Amino acid sequence: MDTVYLWFAVLLLIVIAVLELWKPHWINEGFANLVSVGDNALWSRWMPRRGDIGFDPTGEEGGYTRDIRYFAGYTDVQRLGQDHDFCRMIVPSGGDEKEMFFACALGGTEGLSATKYKTPSVKDGFQISRDDYMNDVLKEGRAGYCRIVKTGMDTFEAKCNPAADSAFKPDMITDPNPPPEIQTLLTFYEGIVFWLRLKDDMLDYAKNTVLSTAGGIEIDEVPAETTQGLEFNGEDQFLRIGETADLSFGDMVQLRYLRATSFWVYFDEFTNNAKIFDFGNGAGKDNVFCGIIGRGNASTQQDTTSSSCIEESQKTVPMAPSGAQCTQEQSPQTAMLTSSANVNLWDCPDPELFGRIMEPLHKKSATKGQALTADLLYEIWDQKQRKLHIQVKNAIPLQKWVHVAITAGNNDAFKPDLIIYINGQVAHKEPAAWLPQNNYTSSNYIGKSNWSNATSQYDNADQLFKGKLFDFRGYRTAMMENKVKDTHAWGKKKLDIKDKEDEQ
């Protein structure tokens, strides 16, 4: 009889264990857990989340400081079937980045070390990246620590340190199936030369350049879902970029092979001839720059004539009674205008002609007020000769974010077509354009013009950019239309820009 009771007890324990695994809500003693343990795993009840280490970075284990710029969250590295292990990037208090490592406070280890389960440190070969995430790369039911790292001159890959029993494995493996947002970032890294996100840092994510700041310019380094970019005060703040200690280009960044640039810009004010960027060797020497013309367009006119401008010297106006009827005259000087770089640096509005008898053909425009838009200007110089001049009318709004992408349209090695996108839409196409011919440049500015200190007392000097900049990139390869649109969509999300339909 005793044997029967014993076997009955064993059978009952087996049934309870099975129910605990598959139907835990059937076995409930009426006590509420302080930390949720899920509904499907036996071990999760016995190995709950720790109460001392969590999302609050000030509650870190003594002697360590959390770096909140990297992944921090609950995951499963123990194969519990529940996300009860809190993982984050930490560094010994008072230490530098070389001592940084990634560690997990394991579920069920309350009161024990929260740093024992970890990766190697940076000084031991551990590579770090802001583009990090957790993923079960080995399909073993537990997540490894993954991130996008640079593996070659122009190569970036998603690499992971898989989770093991007592620590993360020291050797990285490639993640063949990263999450969608990481896949999007990987496409952005293809062909990248420099990438200044300017979201909550001033780092080059392509790891090719360094920045020097002027005027005490700085950015809020507290991570957030959205950003307002890097702000320039228009008085004394700008950036200087280079790849070496002397802040020059020529090795990793070669302007001759730069095929695309892309950025978000916000003008607080249209300062005179402000340059968003100007890479060169001084004023009018090997320059590649993008900016605005003058102080913007002070009034908006309706285009009632063609976009071409008729110079005063080329007009013939008949006498009355025929009225004002201008006609174009041809001349050798006109015929010699063979390049888009050969332009006159003034703006010609719609003709305002007055007949001697008849009423004016065009009513006078309204009194000029504050400039609400500005023309985008993009130029390339070969030594002291301007080889390319592109002007996109009213492309830049005042006090509003706008995305600009300037990219080669084909793979021509000498004079590729050039396409300018504004907010993901084609705004200008330039056939057989031009490429920079000099790789070495020593005066490479962001928010400042090389002409700002090179004008006479009779000229209005180029002024510093006043506004905000975000997501500034340079590519060794052309940006295809889908990449431009993806970049635009990614930036809208980071800047928290809503579509008009969403704002209504």
C-alpha cells in the first residue's frame, strides 16, 4: 500500500510540473509577482528579473557607470524563454572608453554580481557601435549582442557576440538576418565616406574624419527618440572637418571620387551667401560648396515668362504705337556661353517694361518683405576656375527643415549627370556636369564659407550659417532614388516631421 501512495505522489508531482510548464495560470496561489514573469516558462518563476538593476541608469552596480548611448533593456541570454536578463553598456567609474564592456544582470541573481556575464572590454578587442541591438543569431533561444561595425575601408557589417553559458563569446560572427531597421542602416553605410548624424553626438559614423569646433558649438548628448540636430548661432560657430591632424582631405576623403552628398538643413535666418559646407583650398580655389544666394528671395513673383533672363543689352524695344515688345538679339558673346559655370551672379526677375502709350505688360510687384525662400547654390571649382554652377530657385525655405541630396546620375568618370533632390523629389537635373579634379583640400568647413574673410571693403562678406544641420553624409557612390527616399523618410522620423495629412 505504501508503494501505491509513493507512486501516486510521484505521478502527482509530474502532473503539477507539466501544468506549470504549459498552463501556469492553473497553478496559482493567489500571490501577485512584483515583476512580471510571463505565462509559459517554468524557470522564469524561479529566476525573475532583478529589482536592483533596470532602466534607471543611476541604479547601476557600485563602481560602474552606464553609457546610456548604447542598448539597454531586457532580453534572454539564459534560454529561460522570458526576457528577464537586463543588458547594458558599462565602464568602470572614472575609466575611459577603452575599459568599456557590455554586461547583463541575469534574472534570478538578485544580490549577486551584475557584471559577471559580459563581453571582453574595448582594450581587449571588443568593437562598439551606436547601431547596436540583441538578436538570437545562432537560433539557440538566447540573444547575442549585435551591432554594425566597420570591417573594411568601405565595408560595414552586422556582427554579433553570441551568448554562451557563462559569458558572451569573444569572437564575432555575421548576423545573416538583422532586424529591418538595421538592414536599412546597412544600405545607408554602402559607399559611405563620412556620416555626421548630428543627432546626439558629433562623431563620424564612417570612422574616416575628425571634427574641430569653433565658437563653443556643442550638442546635447542625452539620447532621445527625436532630435533638432546641431545648432549654429551665425556669429562665431562653425565646424572644420578633415581626416588628419591638420584637418585636410586627400586620402580617405577624396573629393575627386565623391559622388553624392546629403543633408537636412534648417535656416533660422538667411545670412548673406551662407554656405552649408565649403571644401577647398581657400576662396575660389578647388572649392566644392553648397549654400544659398544672398539673403534669400525677398518677394515671390509668378513666372509669366520663360525661365531664361534677357539682359538689358540684348533687348530691342520698338517705339509707339506698337508698345513694349522685347526681342532677343544674338551676339558672339551669347554664343560663347557654353557651360553652366559661365553665369552672371545676379537674379533677373520678370520683365517690367512700360510702353510709351500702352499700359505696362506686367504690374509692378508688391513691396518686398521678409525673404521666405532662398535659392540653393552648388558650385565646383578647378583650381581658380569655376567649372559648375547650379542654382535651384526657391529650394530652401525659411525656418523649416528641408532635405537636400546632390548625386551623380550615372557612372561617367569625368562628367556625369548630376541630380538634385529636394525632400525626396527631383528638383534639378544637370547633364554632363563636372567632378572635382583635386583630392587634397585644407580648408574644409561646415557652416562657413571660404570667402568669409576674402572680400574687400566694398563687398558684403559671406556670413556664417545660422540654423540647424542634421544627417550630413558624403558617398563614394551615387545615391539611387530609393536610397534618397529612404534617407528622407528616416530623417523625417528622427526629426519628428509629420506629413501634411497627419497634421490635419
